[in-house]
Amino acid sequence: MSNDKTIVGNTEIILADQMRAIFWSAPRRFCIGGAVVVVALLVMGAVAAHGEDMEGVTVIIAVVCLLFWPILVALSFRRLGKEQRLVSYEIGSDQITVRDATGAAVIFPWKIVRRVLESRSGFAIRVMPAGTRWIPKRAFAADAIPCLHE
């Protein structure tokens, strides 16, 4: 950041944020996992086409595979208390501070940030040695977003 101005924002984390955070933590794994599921379904479809009565099993496995990840994320999100969902962000020239309403805080010095990826809805902050932190854009005023790009 070019100046010492601290950019402050806050929001309530929603289920979509939780899903984005998990996706951005390992997007390649989700793509590879999706490809494995598709290949498995194609193989099962080919086996079913050769006379084995597996059509019902194929449908059940497809539904379980499609719903498994979102259900796990929703269950983990549901376990968060209201105070844990109320999050504030302070982005300064030397660090990023993420704090929830319970008082818990995580501080990321810029020197451990490897990369920042931006999407339409937020920023994925990649940190060393491994890890990603999701910051939703809606936590900040619209006029603060250009300052975040600095």
C-alpha cells in the first residue's frame, strides 16, 4: 500500500462467503474432484448400458456427490455463532487484521501474503506457507474498493 491509511470494513459472514472461502482455499482440488466424479458417473453409466441394473445406483451416487460438499459447508457454517459471523477488517500498510465480535483476531503481515486474487464478490488472500483467507467486498464502502487495489 502506498500510504499509511487504514481501510476498515465490516460485514456479517453468510453461507455464500463460507463456500467461496472453501473454494478459493483449493480451487484446483475442486476441479479435479469434479472431473473424478464425472468420470466415475460415465463409467457407471457404461456398466449400466451393458445390461447391469445400476441405473438407480448411478442416480443415487450422482445426487450424493453433488450435494455432499454444499451440505458439509452448510453444516460447518451453522455451527458458527452469531458473534463469529460478525467480522471486521482493517487493512493497513503493514498488515491485515480480521476480527470477529467474540474478540478473536487474526493478523496477517503483508510479508507473508503471497498473492491476492480478486473476484466480483471478494478477495482471496493467499498466505505463506499455505492457506487462504476470504474477504468479501461488501464489507467495504464502494469508494474504498479502489484504495484496496493499491
